[in-house]
Amino acid sequence: MDYTIRSVRNGYILTDWNGDEHIALTLVEAARIAGEILPDNTQTKYVDQFGAAELVKAREAFKAGQKIEAIKYVRNAFTPRLGLLEAKELVETFMG
């Protein structure tokens, strides 16, 4: 079943093909509602090689107008790897 997902202040609203709406508090919950297959370990943690220097690189890239590079640094800093939307939101929130 296809869903459209939109972000709202306190979570996400999914709309299915029939126009019915579903509410999710997290992206993981939204993925479950949409029937996406999730890894067994949904706990996100830092990659072992990640350090403060990587965060500085991400901030510098963002301030230099290289938002995509900043998002790449942030996505690669976590395991399992963050989704594109999650990394984009983190970069915009914490570096913007």
C-alpha cells in the first residue's frame, strides 16, 4: 500500500491510497505503519570512527553552503545509517 508522509509539529501523518490518515510519533512508527521492513536493531548509535572532528567538518560544510556534504557527514556518523530526511532535519536544526 502506498502512503504519503508529512511532518507535523509532534510527529508524522501518513495518508494511504484511500485517503485515510494515520498518526505516527516517530519515523520508525511511520515506517511500521507503511509496512516497511526495519532492521532488528532500531537503536541508532554513533559509528566507532566518528569523532568531534567529523561534526566540525559537517558544520563547516553547512556554513560554506555545502548542505549536501554536511548531510553526508551526519548520515555516515550513525549506525544504522540515518535516512536522508532524518539527516537533513538534523543538519537544518542543529547547524542552521
